[in-house]
Amino acid sequence: MSQKFQVSGMSCGHCVNAVQNAVQTVDPEAQVTVDLETGHVDVLSEQPRKDIVAAIENAGYAVQ
């Protein structure tokens, strides 16, 4: 299922990788697309939304 998130605090390629890696700790098969300019993160995963949000927040980013 496709899930969309608005993530703040990302400012560089390292941030993009950190968010992608955080999501993939919850679901290694997840497809993660990050738009650094807008802060939009699209995730294709069957994992619960709350688990993905927790992983992103644990990586140090805020999810609105």
C-alpha cells in the first residue's frame, strides 16, 4: 500500500539516505521515494503507518 508522509528536518542527501534506511529497518522490501525539496516521502509498504512514522522520528526527523 502506498503511504505519504510530510517530513521536516531533511536538508541534504545524507538526510534522504537516513530516512530511506530508517523505513527499510521496518520493512526491508519497502520502496521509499524522498523529495528533499518538498519534504514529501512516499513509501510503498504493507507495514503499519505508526511503525514507519516511529522509524523516521527515531532517525531524528519530524513527521507531520
